[in-house]
Amino acid sequence: MDDKENRIDSELSKLSPFELKNRIIALADESVKKDAHVMLNAGRGNPNWIAPEPREAFIALSSFAIGECRRVMDLPDGIAGIPEKEGIASRFEQYLKDNVSLPGVPLLKRVYSYMLMQHAVDPDSLVHEWAEGVTGDQYPVPPRILQYTQMIVRDYLDMAMCDNRPPEGEYDLFATEGGTAGMCYVFDSLQQNFLLNRGDSVALMVPVFTPYIEIPRLDRFSYDVLNICAGSLDSDGIHTWQYKVEDIYKLRDPKYKVLFVTNPSNPPSYALGSDVIDAIKDVVQNSNPDLMIITDDVYGTFVPGFRSLMAELPHNTVCVYSFSKYFGATGWRTAVVALHQDNVFDRMIAALPDSRKAVLENRYSSLTVDVPGLRFIDRMVADSRDVALNHTAGLSLPQQTQMSFFAAFALIDSIENGGRYQKAMIDLIQRRLHALWESTGFTLKPDPLRAGYYSEIDMLVWARKFYGVEFVDYLKANYNPLDVVFRLARECGQVVLNGGGFDGPKWSVRVSLANLDEDAYVKIGKGIRSLLDSYAAEWKGGKG
């Protein structure tokens, strides 16, 4: 590689992997045109599956709701009314009886029965919320989340994030436009409420989804970031993608105000080990009780028996959970921010000095006469619309309604079928994962903490395993780590992302197991191994 190429690669290495992706795709596209390859894009985590039943329920409910609107008003010029609450439940029950064979109706019937039996809800109120939800004829009220959507999603989080063993008390939920929006709202409100100030010390568990790396660097935040690296290796020198307990104990220093976690991780895709969780709990319980934990748990449902930090440390943790990956719904932009009603965030706001309380009194006084009693999660809702537009805050009604059916579908499947959907989803991902690794010839050891939604492959680990330390030194001396992703694109038409961009090992690559079929991962695995062997052939040729 000449000096110009080295210089260009050095500049490109500063880019986010998601920005670099477009250039990699362009190279892969050239390869497709030149050598008749089929482009295999394993760069993004957009799944190539959907959960059809909750969508069918949404469509079936839409049919009922439009009928309700026409019942109220049906003008010949295409104008209808809005759903009427009185007697709507009995009309809904008749609709279910009359349309028993319609796709989506069986799930609607089950969810309706579940809400009546488990929560003793008022039938007219429930069905009216649903009917208005699918028609989208109102502003979201309450703006934080709809009443019955919160009930259903709470139950789902108890199951999916707390392994059916939730802590005492309840979580408040804020429905957001996907997990990325929730993440931005959390960052913003922490700063707006003086819980985190410009230049403060925070900790970030890496490798991690790139916005967690990039947001703290923005001038507005300029946080002093401690990277806690998943650097543990087993006796064979292979990554376990776990964190060292001694690194976790650095958080005993109270200067560290926030810990940002993606659990399971992205890209390694491993859940936190019990020793790591115990170490975090020890830090909070014995050394740094005001440590705020922000955990992004979107991949938790791909690990059997997953238990989030929101369950283990409920009073210190904000959980961001997105429905996008598990239900194949990235385009729906549905997620929730969950915060326990008894939490350190509210306590710390109450303990702020009077000068800062006065600032917050001025900021939120248009919302309530009791600003000190305004909870952090409700401040987050207001901050999401710059306070002044709080009355129009909130996720759209159709999005919330579809989200509630995603949650209800998984709940009912767990109750009636023992979690058949989750087992099938995990099996789908694991088959792809093993197809990838078996075709590389590398070793993938069993691990119950592995989600497998992504796979991070450290090329230097396998360079050392197959060809020795001298070959590793040769690679480091003669190539930029980005050469791996560029050559895979250029020579094989395969798109993967550079793991170094996620603050992972510089010579690692991230492969998404979500968006291609199983046979594609066989080809990608062979491409990765072929590339490693070609580097080795060049090295051997140079020695000869």
C-alpha cells in the first residue's frame, strides 16, 4: 500500500463506521459490476424478518375503528367522525365474533381478554384508546405514554428485561421514536437538570454503539470519559467480551457520575456476566450510591433468561428498550425509556442547591405549580419538546398502539406457548452465527451470554493462532486496519464494519447476523478467511 493510500485510510479511520459504510458499499458495488459478485451487506443491523401477528392485529383493529368512525358520521364527501366511547366494547366484542377467521382477530381477542383478566380494566376505556390509537385522531394524552399501552409494555418489560422477576415497585415509561431518540432525550435531560454538567466524568463500557462514543465528545457535553473495555481473554487468548472486575471498581470514585452500558453489547453481542453485574452492584451499594446507570438493552431478548440492570439496580438505572430488532420493526420507530418510580435521579434533583432549583423553577413553571414535585421522567418528556411544546409531546398514537401489540404478542406467546417466538428467533440468529464462524475455520466457543445479533471478529487473534506473532507484527507494520473492510468490499463484494470505530479492537470487523440469509454468512466467513490467508501468503512471499 502506497503512502497516499495510507494517508487516506488514516483520515477515514476518524469517521464513524456508519459514515464509512457508504464508501465501503461503493467499493462493493464496483466489485459486483466488475466480477459478477452478489453484494452481501452485513454492515447494518436492520433485520430481514418481521413479526406478522401483531401487525395483523393492528390492521384488524384498524378495520373495526374505521367502522366506528363511520358509525358516528359518514358523509358522502369522504368525511367520517371519531370513535365514540359509550358502548364501544360491546361492539368490539361483536366484531371479534363476526370476524373470527380474519387475520389478527385471534390475537386481538387474546389481548383484550388478558387486559380484562390481569388488570381489570374498564372495557370501554380500553377499546376506545385502541380505536383512537389506530386512527390517530388525537394528540397523545398523557404525552408520556398512553394509559393502557403503559400497562401492557410494563408487563412485557417485567418478562423480557427482568426474567419475570421484577423488583418491587413500578416503572414509569416514556414512549419514544426509537431507541436513538430515547438516548438523546436522556442525555439532554441529564444536563438540563444539572445531574450531569459539561466536563463531568462519566464511564462508557466499550465496544459500544457509536453514538455513545460520539455524543459525549460534542462541545455541548465535553465529558471526561473513562472507557471500560471488554478486554478479557480466555486461556486460549480468545476474546470473552467481558469486563474486568478491577476496571469496574474504578467507578468507586464518586467523581464518576454516569455509567453508560449497552447490554448485550454492540458489536460483540454479549450480555454482562454475573461477576460484572455483582461488581457494579457492589460499587453502587457500598461506594458510589448516586451513580446513574443508562442501559440500552435492545438485544436482551436474544439471550435466554436475560436480566437487565434495571432489574438488578432499579433505583439507579434508566433503561432504553427498542422494539425495532426483535419484532423486525426499525421503520416503526418504537421504544420506551423506563425509570423506577423510586429513583436516584429524582432524589438528586431534590438535593440541588437553591440557585439551580431557581433555574429549574423558571424552566418548568409553565407546566406545573409544583416544579419540585415534577419527576425526572416527566421533565424528560417536556425537554423533548423544549418545554414550551410539552402539550404536543409524545409518540404518535398509531406507533404506541402497534408497540402495545408487539409487547402483548410476546407476553401471550410466553404464557400460551412457552415463548415459542423467542426460541425461534434465537435459533434463527444462532444458525447464521455458526454458519459464519464455521466457514472461517475459526473457533466459536459455547457461551450462554452470547446474543449473536452481531459478531465481532478480531483478525489479529486468528492471525496469531494460525500464523504466529511474527505475522501479527507484519500486519501491524504494513497495513492500516481499515484495509480489511476495504479489501472485503473490493475483492468479495462484502460489506462489514470496522470494529475499531466502535472502540473495539482496531483489527476487528463487525458482522451483522440480522439482515442476510444463512448461506450469505457462509460466503462472508469464507471471504474473511480467504483475506487472512492472502495476507499470510504475501508475508510468506516477502520472507522467501
